[in-house]
Amino acid sequence: MPEITKSYEARNVEAKWYAAWQEAGCFAGKAAEGQETYTIVIPPPNVTGILHMGHVLNNTLQDALIRRARLEGKAALWVPGTDHAGIATQTMVEKHLKKEEGTSRHELGREKFLERVWDWRHEKGDKILRQLRELGCSCDWDRTHFTMDEGYSRSVRTAFVSLFEKGQIYRGKRMVNWCPVSKTALSDEEVEMRPTKGHIWRLRYELVEPVGELTHIVLETTRPETIAADVAVAVHPRDERFKDLVGKKVWRPLGERVQIPVIADEAVEMEFGGGALKVTPAHDKVDFEIGQRHGLEVIECIDADGTLNELAGAEIAGMERFAGRKKAVEVLEANGSLIEAKPYENNVGYSQRAGVPIEPRLMQQWWLRYPRVEEAKQVVREGHVQMHPARWSKVYLNWLDNIQDWCISRQLWWGHRIPVWYAKGLDKETLTEADLRDPAKIHVSLDGPADPENWDQEEDVLDTWASSWLWPMGTLGWPDADEQKQANFDAFYPTTTLATGADIIFFWVARMIMAGLEFARPGEPVERRIPFRHVYFNGIVRDKQGRKMSKTLGNSPDPLDLIERYGADGLRFGLLQIAPLGQDVKFDEGRIEGGKNFCNKLWNACRFRTMSGEMSDNRTLAAILDRLDGDQMDEDDHAILAALLDTMDTLEKSFAEFEFATATQRLYGFFWNEFCDWYVEVAKTRVQDPAAKQHALAVQDLVIRQFLLLFEPFAPFISEELWHVMGYGREGKFLQDNRLETAETLAASLTDAGCAVDASASTRVEQLQTFTTLARQLKAEQSVAQKRDVTFQLQASDEAWTMVEPHLAKLVRLIGTESITHTAEEPSLPAVVSPFGTLYLDTGIKVDPAAERARLNKELTQVEKHIGGTQARLANEAFVSKAPPAVIEGARKQLTDLEAKREEIRRLLNTL
RNA sequence: GGACCCUUAGCUCAGUUGGUUAGAGCGCUUCCUUGACAUGGAAGAGGUCACAGAUUCGAGUUCUGUAGGGUCCACCA
């Protein structure tokens, strides 16, 4: 028998078992012919990222799902990997280069710079994957993928080429969200609207020729620095105030002194500002559209880096855009155009990553018309892809309903370079749709043209999400037939569950669905093409004040530190206990500590079991069942086994519903309260009885065994350790090599073993528990809680006494008394009314009648209050005639019981 | 402007299809180091379930509205 330490030391076992699992290839995703599979692809973290609490939650959930699937006998595969994270990684390396070497990517040049990024990736990357091992994640590490690996890159290019050939991809000059810091275009999804405090300036634009009384038009703007790029002033066509002005000209108040027309356009809000709008097509999306409708010129006065150029006007040219804004206001004030400056808060689009306002800009970019939009809606509407919680479907469908073409090109270097080659000398700015489809001018292919010397490859790379949207397929070998075979694409696709955060439902989830439908198994039914069947959205981990955890706030605990202090299992279990379906998680370190304490409780329960008696053959369930003795089955056995079956049932349901908090809470309550606090305590007595000992210990062995199987998905390390300590495992075998019985099959096995579980015993055990609590309560009230030399007398009917008598030995021990005797007398002693009769406590000290009366009166008041309520209900004619009979019956019985109790308390009061 | 979520004990949260006296963990009070566990045990205090209506014999639970908090989408310059 191995020596078991007094408390559970996670560090002693975690590394050991992880190494053993890996050595034995426990995590390999292998599917036998016809075997049911369970596949998860990890949401690939940034390759240079480090583990934070969000990852812990997300990956613990996935690991729980995967480990449970293994125990259910499915071929489980969890594919790990990382994302190259274009902007984030490139920015990180650029910063590093600037700080450490004072150089920049432009100084290095594309090739050298990319070498440096690769160095960085090899040196610092994948740290997060190693950290996931600390957490116990059972990924199939041999299948680790990286979005920039050659194989994966090939799938990215394949998708691009295919979509290009289908005409879904085009190059076009349109308004894009330009990030002046990262110096790249962004998709709409990467722009975050933030309320921003600033000013709005009320300005006058002088009419070239007065119209009647009118000498100028009043309008308001938040962006005076762009005035020099104004090409018109727009008013609403039905606005009476301006009907005579349309077609007239005004002087542009900044920059070159030119006349611009007043035009009428529906897009103008009459109620806003003065009812007129300055039109700056180059720097505003709406203005651009107006400009298109009216054939207006586009003047760009802001450059790519966010500085104002010479077209912005001599006064502000060369200035940074916000400094230029200030200066522009001064100029406007000086030339009499400024009427008023008002503090103003409006929504400004920010680059999500760089955190600066984006600049709408007119540019040539690559665009994708999303494929399979209708199918993508259909699969969710029809439940082929189920979202949990379901409400996210609505968000998803709403987005697809309003979907816009996706700007997929990025002006970065770190990423998948777009597989498009331009014939040398071709003017890329003036390409037409026909040019795009002309193989003499544009070459699009996986591997490039045969005569590269005559071509220039596109400089831009793809949006990171235009690679990760292929993740479930690319990691399973698509599109290469051999690789797919090797990865067993056939068996593992579609994946089963995607666990991720709702914040990337558009970025990633929706796009993966469209990609899957477009590329996977062409021609087959949608349910074979979708990338996953379930999407589980886990909440965001927040701090105690409800704020998102972030590096800048410094409010995020270091998961590795938490693992160090509470063990990986404690962290996992504690976190899942507070992670309700679809709600954010407010991080509470107390719960993590609770997880650790629970592990310790489990540890000690097992330790106690090994101390209670010789360990017998625990190697199989059958061996344990063999040791059960039907003749020794008492109510406590029935109750604990019924609770075990119920727990198994609850776990099965909660896994199906992704209700992890329910699952962990049931496990906690079952093991700690039902098993340790009651069953193990009562069994202490039975273990003293040679006739009952083997049976009572076998029940414990059974309960612990089944519990470990249920617990392992949440806490794999301690479960594995105890599995071996308790002798459930064999040399070279692991917990996961066993199958998890269902509640039904275990119940059937118990029946076969002559120990059919009678769930109704639970009620009677509850009465014994109540009895115990009342007796302890009485002792505490009489200030003899710790004394064991007191005696109890139970005044009970013969029938009630027969219910208590078989349990006397246990009760005496649990309550801490010398004896409980059956009495017909009515002693003058402190008493309490129990389910079995009136229980008297003899402490050997004289009773204080006043104190006793006070105590009983308090009790009486409570009972009477309750009686009142119940009587009122039963007196209600409507209740009696309409409520279901069972409910009425329950109320009647309750009333009878309460009245009996009341009488007994009154009688006791009279004896004082 | 559109959609969604939340509000239950001091704190963090459970409360299944409406049905006895609303639960857990932490914290708090009292007692206990008795031979699994002080990372523990026993007992206890603590809640008008945000508010107002409606439906119902009966509402924490269903519906409507209000207030407060949060999220997403749209973006009036």
C-alpha cells in the first residue's frame, strides 16, 4: 500500500502524470473504423501570446469535453496550434527592433524583416502551448499546427485561388478603414466605435453670390482639418431653407480659395447642425457615397501616416492630423469662418489593435464577396450548427443579413502574401475588372508563374482571419488528399464542438462556417460540410469589479502562479464552478482556493479509505461489485448509491447542455456532503462490525471509483493519481483507458450483483440526518456540544423506534452521546421534536425552566407561523378545487405533521 | 436608433417544465485540534428574490412596463 501524504500536494503529481500520458500517447486522436468521434480544434492563440485567465477558462472547458468524450469511448481528438496573428506579431517585433536595435522593418527590408519575425517566433513562440500542458490540456501535440506553416499556408492560398477563380475575390478602390499606426487597411470588424469627447465647430461657408438675404451657409463639423478636401456642401432636397441655394456656390473656407457647389442629397439630416453638410469624399464614407452620386472629385489631404499634406492648406500642411485640427480651427477663427466651438461627444471608429482613430481612406484593396452566405444562415437556423447559448444565433444571423464585402488585404509583411502576380510594368492603380481576369496581366495561382522574372507579386498579405477561417479544415489536412488521409479527415470532420468567446463570432465563427460550406466535401449535404456541430460560447473572465482582465490594468492574475498555489486541478475546478453557461465570469480567487480544498478533501477521503481496511481487488468494476453483499445493504448504502446514480445522470445531462457549473457543483455536493459528511461517517461504525466491514468498504471503493471517472475531465491529475493509489488502475494503464458507465448500466450492474438500489431510502436517510442535526443542535444549545457523556431519550411510538433502532450505533457516534434509549416516560428535560418523536437530552445538569421555555416558545412561534400559512392555503376554495391532488395532499400532510409538532411543543411547555 | 443579457444573503453565484419554510461557496458569530482532512468538523446569524402591474388557486420562476448595470450592431457630419 503506497503511503499517502496527509494533504494533497499537486506539484508532486502533475508533472509526473503529464509526462506519463504523453509518453503513452494518451492524447493521440485515432479513430477505429466506425468509431464515434469527438473533435475539437483549439481556438489558436497568438503564437507569441502568453496564457491568461481567458485561455484557462476556454481550454479547461475544451479539455473537460475531450476527456469526457474519451471516457465515453469516443475517438477524441483535440487539435492544438497557434495563429501567426499578423498585426499583433509584426507590431511586437517592430517595437522590439526599434527598442533593442534602433532599426525598423523598412531599414531591414521585407526579406530580412521576415527572417527576424521567424526568429522571434521560434525563440519566443509556442510558449502558450507549453503553458497549456501545465494546465493539463490533453491536446494531440503531434498534430500541432501553425497558420504560417507550409502545409497550412498552402490551404490558405488554395482557398484564395479558388475564390478568385469563382469571381468572389476582386480588387477595387473603395473606402477602407485605415489605421495610421499599423499603416494598413482593416476590416469593418476590426474597427471599434468609441464615444469620444471632442468638439464640434459651427462654421459659415460664404456664398459666392448672396441669394436674397442669405450670404452664407451654416454647418457643423468635427473634422475642420479636412475642409480643404471639401468638394461640395450638401443639403436635404426637401429642406425649404435651402431650396434656392442648391446649384449655387460657396467659398471653401480653408486651403486654396475655391468655389464648391451646393448640392442636394437624401443622406443629409435636416435636423443636424445647420442642416447642411460639408462633403469630403476622400475622408468619410458617407461623403464618399454622396460624391459618387454627384460625380464629385476626391481630394485627399491626409496621408497614410496620418499627417496632413499640401492639399490640406498651407497653414496646416505637414502637421499630424490632430495638431492640424487645432491649427485649422485657429485659421478659421482668424478668417471669420468660425461661429462657435462646442464641446461634443461622438462615436469615433478606433483601430481595435492600435487604439487610435481610424482614417477612412479611398484605396485599392482586395475584397471578398462572402461565399455561401445563405447556406451559412440555413445551417444555423436548421440546427445543423447549434450555438450555446442559443441566443447567439440571432446575433450571428443578424450579422449575415447585413454582411458587407470583406477587405482581406493588409499592408503588412507578416502573413500570407497574396498569391497574385502582376505583369511587370502594369499600373496597379487603374486595373479594371477585365484586367483582373486577363491572364496576360494578372497571374493567380498556388505556386506562382513559371516565369517569375516577368511578374511582381502582390505586396500585401491576407487578413489573419482569412487564414484562420480554414482552421478546422486546414488542421485536418485540407486540401491535400494524402494529408487528409493521414489526419483522418474523413472521421474527424466535421468537428464536434467549437469552444470560443462570443467576441469573435463574426471574425472567426461565422467565417469558418462559410469556409467550411464552401470548401469541405463539395457537393455533399450541408451537415457533412459544416466545420462544427456545436459552438459553445464561454464567458469573459472579469475581475471583481467586473472589468475585463487586461495587461494594462494589471488586474489579471497569472495562471501559472495560480497553478503553483492551488494546483492545476484546483484552478480548473474552481474556475468552472463559477462559469455559468453564457455568462461572464467574475473571477474570485476564493473559488480557486475552494477547488484546491476540494481536491484535498477527495485526497483525504481516499487516504481514509486506505486506512480503514485492507485494499482488495479494485482493478475492475466487476471485482468491486463482487464484494458487495446484498444482505448487508442498508438504507445508507441505498441512499449513497442512489445519489451516485443521480450524480452520474446530472453529469450526463450537463455535458450535453454545456452546463459545466451545474456539473461541478453536483460533484462537489455529492462528494463532500453526501459521501464524506454522511456516508463515510456512518460507515465508520459499520467498519467496526466484521460482518459489515467488507461490504461497507466495497461501497466506498465503488463510489470513489465512479467519482474519479466523473471528476477526471475537470481534474485530471489528482484523479489519475488516486486512480492508481486506490488500485483501480493497472501498470501501464490509465484512468482514461476505462469506460464511463451510464447511470443505467451501473444501476443494472448493481441489480445483477444483488444490490438493486432503492432510491426511496434517501427520504429515510434524510430523516436520520434531520434527527442527528436536531440532537446536535440540542447539545449546542445546552452548551454541551463537545461532551460525549450525555444521554438521550427518545419518546417514540414502537413503529418509529423500529426505524431508529437499526441505526443507533451510527447515531450515537455521529451525535456524540453515550446512548439513545427508548422511553415511554416524559422526563423533565430539555427536548426537541424530531421526525421520530420527542428527543430528550440528559446532561446531568438541572434544567433551567426559564431558558427552556424561551427556547420552546421560539420554536412554537415558528411552527405556528408555518401552520397559519398552510391552513390559509387549504382554506382557499380555489386552491382545493384547482391545484393538482398531489399538491393538496402534500399540504394536508404537512399541516397534520405541523399540528402534531405544535401539540408536542405545547405539551413540553406545560411540563416546565 | 435596433437587438440581447443581467439585477436573489455582506461578496461571488445556483435555483431545472410555476407547487411545502429560496440554496451553495467565501466572509461573519460560537464551539472543537477526538485516531482522513484545521485545505477540517459541529452549530448559528444573515434574503420584502431591483421596482410596479398582469396572468394564476399559487410567481424568484410566465407576461408587460419602469429603474439601474452590461454587451453587440448601426453611426447625425
